Amino acid sequence: MIAFNGLMLFASEAMIIVLGVLIIYASVRAYRRAKGKSMLALSIGLSIMIIGSLVEEVFLAVLGYPIIEAHIVENFLLATGLLVIVYSLYGIRG
């Protein structure tokens, strides 16, 4: 049962990373086309969030940290990425 749970955790993280990278790619393309600073900030925010998922997996699988500590690090990176996205929506003019 534990192996199945670990596999499901890995599969869900992999889906998040793949879909996130696709969205980041689309937002970078939009930035290059329109040269809008908000699209650049959106790309950066999404990248921080995806890095958070990667870091959590590294902490769990490679470094052997307890799940709570790995999840805390991921949550801080997720919150930082969301903050940058909010800035891209409301804080950038022009």
C-alpha cells in the first residue's frame, strides 16, 4: 500500500510539473509576442510554483526529508509564486 501511495504522489507531482511547464511555455510565448511585463511576471510566478513541486520531490525522494518538512518548503514557494502572479495581475502598469 505504501508503494502505491508513493507512486500516486509521484504521478500527481509529475502531472503538475508537465502541465505547469506547458502553461509557462505559453505565457513566455505571449510575453515575447506582446512584450507585456505582466506576462513576464506571470511566467516567473508560475516557474516559482513549479520549482516548489520539484523541490518537494527532491526533498522527499532524494534527500529523505519527512513529508511535512518537504511540504512546508513547497508551500512557501507556492505562496511566493502566487504573490508574483497577483503582482502580475494588479501591480504592473503599462
